[in-house]
Amino acid sequence: MRRLAKTLAKLVVAALATFLLSETALLLFDDVFFGRSFYGFDPDIGFRVRAHARYGEHEANEFGFNDRDHPHARKPGTARVLVLGDSFNWTFGPDGNYVGVLGRLLASAFPGRPVEVINAGYPQTHTAQQLAVLRKFGMQYEPDLVVLGFFVGNDFYDADPDRLRIVVGGATTDVRPGEEFYRVVFGQPLVWRSRLFLFFQERWNEFRRVDASQREQFTTPERVERVSGVAAPPLERSRVAAPLSEAYLAWLQRRMEFAQPSRAARFRRHEAYIYDSLLAMRDLLADNHIGFIVAAYPDAVQINPELQRAVVGRAGLESSAYEWTRAQRLLRKFCAEHDIEYHDLLPAFREASRRGWNPYLVNDSHWSAAGNVLAAELLFDVVAPRVETLSDALGASHTTMRDDAAQRGH
């Protein structure tokens, strides 16, 4: 019996030593083991998409954005529009995404006038994190106009000022720096969690969240009817019919707590965090003479009565317990009070849905191919007049500089 106890003790010590050595090695050589993961640690943002990370047939750019690399220094006479956002900036790759469509619309509308639309955003981020993205990477592009895509479905809900989302071993995880151990060692985060366990846990969660049909939706656009004169994408696909998934409904029910006035007190600090970030973004851009627009992106539950009924039924409440457009109301009021240009895409999305279009993916709050086209057209109506003014001013400035140079040459 004593010999068995000694053997078990040795095995436990050996296992513990192996585990500690493995975790130390994973910490010291993080990029060797996890360098091919989609996310990486960023000390200023907490996490970001790795530079040139592969996703499907596409590759992120140098900053981990769903876009090609752009020169930092802007060419003379070029108007630049930077679109900040979250996972809405990622569906359908760089070309089928609404930012890519917007770029093509502007290029077509202003032939001979160079216009660049830059897609800048990471999945799982909210406005405060996007402010950090703007400061660290976005300003390097010297934009003339910044459009902030605000997803009303979860940007207020996720904006917990006490929570920091980081990457540990290639996997995203949340920490509360004021309440739990969190340090940065050798340029990598150190928390009391296994890097290897978190990595495999995230892979498993991703597998459970995204089934085969959803993965196909992200790479193969469905058929898009002509929207305001814009032709459908070259690939066509009939609408995918699927029942509402339990996982999707559970997620909707959780984040729709923000739409319940009875739970408003819980989210006061979230709202303040968003408002402070918007003011900081406004001031940063104003100080650099850069235009600023906030665009509110609607949630599928706001235009789909079936989803509303499913959420209400699952929560065991009445529909009157929800103010479905509470996020828009708060955001619109704040922007009006602080001289921030605000545009709400909800009315047009409701009208598109009423006409039978399907602007959202199945069991997912991200836009379908049709939704991306519609969003791009709505933003085009907002951005195009600004770009025209910018192009005229930049063209005049470029002509003046050229004439000055010619005079100096004489």
C-alpha cells in the first residue's frame, strides 16, 4: 500500500512538473506554438487579429484588418474613408463585405478621383476597443473621414468597463484586472489559466457555435435581388431554410436584457463607457480635422417578428417588457447632444425585410450578402456627399501645390 502511494505521488509530481514546464514553454514561445492562430495578444487593445492571418481563402492585412495593405502615407489628391467596426466588417471576406462594396460604389461614382475605403475592425470588439484600434492603427492611414459602425445588438451589452478581453495561447478569454491576477510577461499575458486548455476550449466552442451550413453561408453568398440599382453578386444561392437554433436563441435572450427597461440600472456603467469612448473619438478626430460619422447597425431581432416572439417566449415575458430600439434611442440622443453625426440603418432594413429580402444570415445576427449590399448603399448615400466635398478640396489643394512647384521651378 505504501509503495502504491509513493508511485501515485511520483506520478502526480511528474504530471504537475510536466504541466508547469509545458505552460512555461507555451508562454516563452507563444508565437512558435500559436503563431498560426487567428487572434494574437495586443497590450493596448487586449487582442487583435494577427497580421496576415489566413481565414478561408483570404488573408488579413498588416494590422489584421479584413482588407489589403494600404500605404500609410496618403497619395496627394486621394480621399480616404476609414470604417471602424466589429465582426460585421468580416463576413464575406474583403470584397463581399459591405466595406468592400462601399469602396466599389464610391470608385464608380467618382471616376478619375481616387477614393480609398479602408476596412478597420476586429470581431468581438465594442466602441472602447475600437477607439484603441483607431489610435494605434487607424490614424496611421491619415483618413479624411471615419465611419464608426455601431452594432446595437451587443455593443452596449459587451462594453463592461471592468472586463478586458485578451488572448491567451491563441484563444480569447475575459479577465477582470482589478479583481484577478493579470500580468504581461515577455510580451505575453499571464493569468491563472492554462494556455493549452483555453486554446482547445475555444476551438471546441467555435465548432459548436458554427455548424456546417453557417460556415457555407460565410463563403457562398445567397442570391441578392437588385437593391437600389446595384446588381447582384456573381455567385447566386437560394435562401437557406433552417429552424431557429437553441444556441442562437439563448444568445439573443442574454443580450436582449439591455432592451429591458427593468434592467437598465445594470448597464449604466456600460453606457457611460460607450459615451466616454465616443467623446474621445470625436475629440481625437476633430483635433486632426477628420470627419466623424456614427452609423447604427440594426439587429436581426429588431426586424424579425418571429425572432421577437421566440425571445419573449423563451424568457417567459411579455413583449411589452422590451424596448426593442432602446440602443438606437440612447445613441441618437447622445450624438445629438454632443454634435456627432448619426445615421440609423434600421428603417431601411425593416423595409427590405417587409419586401421579402433576407438581410441576415440564418441563426446569426450578421448580414447576408443582401444585407451587406444594402448597408453599403445606405452608407454610400451618407458618405458620397462628404467624399465629393473632400475630392474637390483635395483636388484644388493638389493643383495649388503643383502650380507653386512650377513657379518655384521658374
